[in-house]
Amino acid sequence: MKLGIERFLEDATLRAPLAGRRVALLAHPASVTRDLTHSLDALSALPDVKLGAAFGPQHGLRGDKQDNMVESLDFTDPRLGIPIYSLYGEVRRPTDAMMDSFDVLLVDLQDMGCRIYTFITTLRYVLEAAAQHGKAVWVLDRPNPAGRPVEGLTLRPGWESFVGAGPMPMRHGLTMGELGHWFIASLKLELEYRVIAMEGWAPESAPGFGWPLERTWVNPSPNAANLSMARAYAGTVMLEGTTLSEGRGTTRPLELFGAPDIDTTALLADMRRIAPQWLRGCVLRECWFEPTFHKHVGKLCAGLQIHVEDPSHYDHSAFQPWRLQALAFRAIRMQAPDYPLWRDFAYEYEHDRLAIDLINGGPGLREWVDDPAATASNLDAITRPDESAWTLERRAFLLY
């Protein structure tokens, strides 16, 4: 199996259209080859590529920023002497000066397959800027570690944000290269766009189901620690909009959740009673944890960990992380109607809308959780049409 960057490095004919053109790279810590050489270093060693600038998304080119809403600064690479521009600092869209630094932007970002992951928003922004400035964008494609499943409500009109790049469900099931094609079509952009496709990617094959297990995992962001997190993330990311801990400040962030004041035995029992069909494909384990930073720092939390690593109990087609996490919220609300579940704070530069709604691209999930009369079938009734429509819409953009 070969990544887009590896095919690009090996095949000079793929690079030939870059002759005489200034090249920039958009990358992060997981932008590595099979031997773990960073793409910036690999590209700079090519005699036929004129690399003059690089860009870093949220958490930085080097992945140095641990939490959300912690900005990275522009700097000059001390070895290559080229400018490194931050697209999560003073700006999130590239400036005119940044766009003037290249003719072709190579995008080599490891995504997580979830709409809220901001790297896909950055992809949208650079595509829009490239169309405006007459620049080219080439995506060096990488796997979607969450695979092809589709799940969640589609982002509603007017709910676009840095964590909501466009009208797609929470789990979109596309690669970055495929998403680029979808953005260009849906936004009616005109620009030179190419995907250097992977070779041998098999998103439906066990046991990786999107992630080739023979490949080393490198965190694309500081709390994306492993494949288990990637599989659960489309659900656990919603915890960022709640008062529950998502495990930041532990060694298994975004694989578990909890708080000091919940009864996990009762919670799990109620989840199994309300919608057992939403718990398929994984194992939930009661646990305890004490975050060393972030929510509930220094407090003992009762929680549940989502286990999806053992092939004997992980069912890729049955696992529904978004519904599982929604079910946990619903069970908490039924147990304690006044529980302060929703966290009201500035989230990804939005100050006037609840984070849980920004995450879900509208208020539908929160309204379902808070409705005393709501049932599991009610959430399915508003979600399944979105999932079916997206499954059909994305077909035209599948490359593998």
C-alpha cells in the first residue's frame, strides 16, 4: 500500500507538471512517509521540486499546541530557511501575501474522517483562496482511518463554522482527496486541482477498515493517539460541547468520558435499556480516571471507555459512535433532568452559539437529548434521511 506522498516521491512523471513552478506544502506531524520521514524533509530533498514555503493547520506544522484554540505563530524553518505560515493563528484563511508565496500547494494532511476535524475546513479555505488567486492545489492522499461508514446529522444551512466545513454528516467516509473534489463541485470553484491517489488502499478490509495496520500511527493532532480514538471520535468529539470530560489530561483522550458526579453503572444500564441497538460493534467498560489538565482536573471521574480494538468484539459496520454518545447524553438527561450537561463557552471562535450545536451543525441533537418525550426512533427518523442522501451524493467523488 502506498500513500500519495510516496507515489509522488517515487514517480518523477507525477512531479513533471511542477517544472518551473513554486511549490508550498500544507502539512502536520503525521505527514510522514512509510519510513517516518516528514514530507517537508522528503520534498525538500527532491532536486526537481522548488519548495519555497510551508503551512501548518490547527495544532501547528510540528503539532506543538496541545489544546483547542491555542494558536501557532508564523516562523522561519531553521534548516530550510523557508517561511512556515500558520493557518491557525492570526488567520485561518491564507492571506494574499501567503498565496503569493507559491504557484502550487501540495496538501498532505492525515484526516480523521469526521466533519468537525478542522483540517478539512482548512482544505476548503485553501481551495477557495486558490480559486480566487489562480493557484493550483494538489492533494497527496491519505487513508480515512474511520473508513467508509456514514453517520450523523447533516450540517444545516447557516451553521457553517471552522468545525463545520459544509453540509455533510459527522462521519463523511471520504479521503481528503475525495473531499477536495466534493468541495470544488459543491462550491462551484474553478482551479487546477489534482489528487495523487493512494495505491492499494482497501477501506472495507479487516482488520483495519480504513487504516492499514502495517503502517505506523503518528498523531495528526496531540489527542489523536491511536486508531481506537479515530474510530470513536465522531461520537466522543461531542463531549467537547459538554461538561463531561472527554479524557483530555489522561492517556486515552476521546476514547472515554465521565465526570465526578455520575453513576456509570446506572448510566450503562439505562443506555442498554433505551437503545441497545446503538451499542453494537464495541464493548463499553466502566472505569475511573483523574484528568491532569482540562475539565475536572485533579478530580476522580467515573466513566465509560469505548473499546474497539479487539477484532473479536469490534464490528465495523455495526459500530455507531455518534449514536452511542448521543445515547449517553440522553441517559444522563433522563436520570437528572437538571444536570448541567451543555457547556456554554467560546468554542472555535464562536461566541453566540452553543458548542454542542456547532459541533452537530445545528440544534437537532441537543433538542432530541433535552426532549422528555423523545425516543431513539425519533433521532433515527431525522438522521437516516441525511445519511442516505449523503451516501448517494458522495458516490460521484469516490476514488477507491
